[in-house]
Amino acid sequence: MNPAETYIVNQREPFRGILLHLQSVIETTVPAVELKYKYRIPFYYIQGKPFCYLNQSKDYVDVGFWHANHLSVHLDKMTTAGRKMMRSLRYKSLEEINDLILVEVLKDAYSVRDKKFWK
């Protein structure tokens, strides 16, 4: 098991379940991603460039998006939490996850990979 997977399975519930579900949806929706362990959290990369990350903090799990200032869907469902460049979907329970919204945000984030900063 790599360090990113170890991070996920070592979380207490309900966070482990949330993280496992998010991992499954991300890897199914964007098969080009590669899961790494960077900045002490699971981080997804595409072609060596950061894509999104998973972070359990306090009483929630964040799915944070790199280059989030270029996202265009479901911004009203995302938090910036004082960050300038990143946005995240935040979940406190497995039931809060709306897979349709998550998949649409993932696809939107993947589509911006063709922009100048991905090259």
C-alpha cells in the first residue's frame, strides 16, 4: 500500500468511508489521474501536474481543486476558506456527497487541463 492509500485507510470513521468513496468516484471519473502522497495528504496528478487532493481536517473532508479559479460549475457548492487559488467541496458525512455534483466538478476540472497552465 502506498502512503496515500495508508492515509485514507488509517482515518477514523466516518472520514475513512468518505475518503474511500471520493477515491472511487475520482478514479472512475478521471482515469488519467495518478494518486500520490504530497504535502502529507493524498494528491491526484495528471501528467505530472497537480489536479486535486483529499484532506481530512477537523470534522470534514475536503476535495480540493488545483487551478480552481478556472472552474465554472457548482461554484456555489464550493468553499474557498480564505484561499485565493483553490476551492474545495467539503463533506462531513457520506450522505452529504452528491455524486452528480462531484462528477460534474471533476469533469470541469479535467477540462481545464488543456489551458495554458497545463502545458
